[in-house]
Amino acid sequence: MKKINWGIIGLGNIAQSFSEGFLNVKNARLLSVSSSDATKLEYFKNKYKINNNYIFKRYEDLLNCKDVDIVYIALPNSFHFEWIIKAIKSNKKILVEKPGLTNLKNAKIVSDEIITKNLFFTEGYMYRYNPQILKTIEIIKSQELGKVLSMESFFCKNLLTKQKFFFFKKRKKIDLNNRLFNKNLGGGCILDLGCYPVSFSVLVASLIEGINYKKFKLKNIKRENGYMGVDINAEADICFDENFTSKIRSSFKKSLGSDTTIKFEKGDLLIKNTWTGNTEIIKNTKDKSEIIKYKSEKNIYSYEIEKISKDIFEGKNKPSFPGVSIMETKINTEILETWLND
């Protein structure tokens, strides 16, 4: 079976997790990787059986490799724009790790370039392809619970303290060079975690009849910055078309979990561990509560790789639903930029 050839630039932790997704996929393979770190290159070469001809120390060399069909940009946030533009100039199809861009100005430039060149582009929100989210979309579209009224969606982890004795907590030692806590690398809880509930809110809003999801305002914005100079706790309400509100929250400070609750006219959905896809949906109505359990048969990234590769095989220049379109990327970026700066 012919396979779509993928290349990865940047071999950090996310690239490692993503690469494991190829082990469960039949229509794609990891052909090439690029990094300035020789140890990482050797590790990927051995683990994923990559030919020496497709191991590159320079990102440009991978982008110039004609055998690579699509490039996955897995670099820190602050480098995305530069390498998206270079990938476009090399006429490469692109998957960029979330968040794709960090300001609307750059998102508009990318959008214009993508449309002009008619290139495939999407953001790496892997949760969208998982059976748990596809079932959620199905329930919303069916209107079995009536119209969507509101939602709240969190992604919060405590990365700053650890339990010591009983109620006593100790501050963890923070590496200020770590991309999560480095402002110059696009760190902070909003860009790292908050982008998930933002993108899911946009997805849900786009499914509601009579709602113009492109028309929105942020209200009740709250941000707390840490001593490292990045945001560590944040929340906001996204009001779509003045008719649908999503309360979003992200944190490096509080362990509030990663659940989403969507409220309908006739009940609600609780989507447990929304971003991992390996848990359950609890559907509540007046009469009963139903638990829909999920256990992913594949690596969480396998669904994403498989669907995007299928789109490329079919000659599509845009991701098929529920992949993130360039229009959604601009909306996601504007919301994140507003949340960060207003």
C-alpha cells in the first residue's frame, strides 16, 4: 500500500509522542526528521528505522527534500511563523503543532500565502480526530438534547508545586529555559493549554444553527503572571454572536483537570479528560444518566495522522471536518492574542 511520507522538524517531547502514532497507521510513514541535536537524530533514526538519506541537521534540507509529502512543524511556538513561511516557499503541505500562530497579523499572512499557493495547512489539535469527540459532534448535530446553550472547558495542571506532608506543598524547581516558562519561546498556560478549550469552543460554536461563530468577544478576562514572566493561571468567557458563551480556563498552578461540560436545552454532556480521548462521555437528561465509555485502540496521534494522510491521498487542499481550517486558525489566534493581552 502506498503511503504518505511525513517529515518532522524539531524533535522535542511532542515530536516523540507524535511519531509513535505512525506505528498504528497503514497509510502513512515517518520518512524524515530534522534537528540540530545529533543525539535526538540518532534516537529517531534507530527507533523509527529512518534511512540515513532522510536524516537532516538543517531544517531547510528536510523542506527541500522532494520525497517528503507533508512536514510536521514541532518547534516551540515562537518559531512557528518563520518555519511555516519557509515550508510554504518549499511548497510543502503543513501540519503545525498547536497553537499554529501567536498573533493575528502573522495568521493573516499565513492565510494569504496558503490560499494563494493552494497548499494544505492545518493545526495539530489531535483531540478533534478521536472517537470521543466525534461522538460529541454527532450528539450536537443530532439535536437529541436540543440546542446548545453554553459550555465550560478547562485544561489545568499544577506544574509549580508538589505535595510534601499532608497539607504542606513545596515549590518545584522551575527551569526558566523550559519552553513552558520562557516568554521568548511562547510559553505560558494560555498558549500551551488554553489553546485547547479555545479551539473546542470554536468547534462547538460552529455547529450551532443561527450562531455566527466568526463574531465573538472575550469578557471577564483574568490572568495571573508568575515570577518567571509568563501567565500561570487564566480564565475568560468567549461570547459568540452574543448568543452562546463558553467559559474557558487554563492553569499551570491549579489541578482543575481537563473536562468539558456542554449544556443543552434537555440536558448536558460531561466530556471527561477531553484532550486524551481515552475515557468517557456522561450524558445527563431529566430522566437518566448514560455513560458512554471509550478506550482508544490507537495512539492518540494515529487518528490525526491517518485522517490527514487520507485527505492528501484524495488531493484535498484543506483538512476535512473536523480538522482545523485556516479560517479557524485565524479565529483561534485572535482569541488567544486577546486573552493574552487585553
